[in-house]
Amino acid sequence: MNITELSQKTKEELLKLLDEKRSDVQDLKMQMASGKIKSAKSLKESKKDIARIFTLLNQEKDSQK
């Protein structure tokens, strides 16, 4: 997901997506540890998505002050 797609979502949608991405990261870490997947590309992308979501949530929080 890119930042423009995420910026169109509501706060509730972002929080739900954040939970999903965190779960994905946990699952991907387990799969990498067990050797089921070799590439870390999907793990890296999920972590970047989490960072983008946190950025948007923090910008929203700062704009309310």
C-alpha cells in the first residue's frame, strides 16, 4: 500500500489494518524461522506499511492539537 491509499482511510480503518499487518509480520517471522519462505521481501513490505500507518496516525494526532 502506498501513502495516498492509506491517507484516504479513516482512523478506525487504519487501526484495523495496523492489527492485520502486525499479525502478518508475526506469521511471516514464524514462516522464515521454520524455513517455509526464503525471501524477506514480504516481511519488509509489511513493516514499511506499519510505519506508514503510524506516520498517518501521528500526523492526525498532531493536527488535532
